[in-house]
Amino acid sequence: MNFDSKRKKQHIELLTSRIAELHGSIVRDVISAEFQENKNIIICKARLQNKAKLFKKYNRRLKLILY
């Protein structure tokens, strides 16, 4: 891909890595939550919802930058 500037390229790399981190974190939390739910432990879902919102936000931003 041909990016306009060095700053734009760095921003795209940052967003891509952040999206990957959030995705991994969300998957881990969901698996952990399902495991804990089986043990009847109360789970705080607000943190997971916040990560999901950030994931959506960063994906949208990346799409706008790339296209």
C-alpha cells in the first residue's frame, strides 16, 4: 500500500497493533468469563463492553484512514 506520509503510516501501524491487542484481550476475557460463570462467580462486564467499544472505534478509524 502507498501511504501519504510517515506519520500516517505510523498511525496505521499503531491502530493495527492496538486492534490486535484488543481482540486478543476480548477473546481471553470472554473465555475466562465463561469459565468463571460455570463456577458461579460474578463477572464485571463493563470492562469487556468498554474494550468492545474501543475495538469498534479503532476499526472504524482504520477504515476511514485506509479508504
